[in-house]
Amino acid sequence: MAKIGKTFTIDIDIYNWLEQHAKDKNRKVSFVVNHALRQIKRESERWECPVCGEFNGKMNKSCYVLNDGVFCEGIAPKT
């Protein structure tokens, strides 16, 4: 996996929290930022079923949750 450098502008209170959080977790700041961005990316790649509340991948046009041998009838919202 390739890593690249990128500059971001953040508030000083966020920077201070980030530094302390990374220190508390014994991680590098870049690891903490990368991990947070990966979580946000994963969340944007799925949708919540309006029927059962479970999450499905963006490629799924309908819900794939199986309950009691029957698939949920939820349909992905239009975006």
C-alpha cells in the first residue's frame, strides 16, 4: 500500500485533541487520521434498510438481511 503526504488545515483544538489521542493510544497521528477517514469511507459505501435497519453495500439494490429464512423486502433509497 502506498502512502502519500497531504496537507490539511484543522482547528487548534482538534489538533491538540488529535495529538493527545494519538499519544494516549500509543499511535502515530497519521494512523489515527487514516483510521478515522477509513471509517467515514466505509460508512459512505453502505445504506441503512428502511424496513429492518440493517446496513447493506451501495451495490445492493435491495436488502440482503435474512431473518427466519426470509429476506427482508427493504429497497435502497434513491440518491
